[in-house]
Amino acid sequence: MRNSFKNLTFPELKAKRDELSRKYMDFRFQLIVGHVDNPLQKRELRRQIARLNNLIREHELAQIKAAGDKVADSNAQKA
């Protein structure tokens, strides 16, 4: 499960994060009510969301770097 997110595209990562966030919120409500079979699932969901956040940030930084490289290349060609 750890590496299953690495091959997802940027929009898929965001959709998966939103899905897991909703699932985490529902799980928290179930935990308060007391109808949870595996309470350790809360920790696993939280960690999966964190992994997705890291991958999303990596994609964002790669896009920023690519945009910066394009600007640097166009400036170099003008000089």
C-alpha cells in the first residue's frame, strides 16, 4: 500500500486525498459513537493522507521548477 500512490497522476492524487480525508472524517465520527472494529485504522488513514500530501507537494515543486527552467532558458536565449 505504501508505494501504490507513486504511479498516480496529479489530479488522481488530489482526488484520492479528498476521498481519504472524507473517509477519515467519517471514521472519526464512528470512533466517537463507538462503532469501530479496528481503531488503528485511524492512524493508517492519517499516514496515507500524509503520504499523498507529500507526493502532491513534490508534483507542485516539479511544476514550479519546470516553469522556472523555461523562464531561465528564454532569458538565456535573449542575451
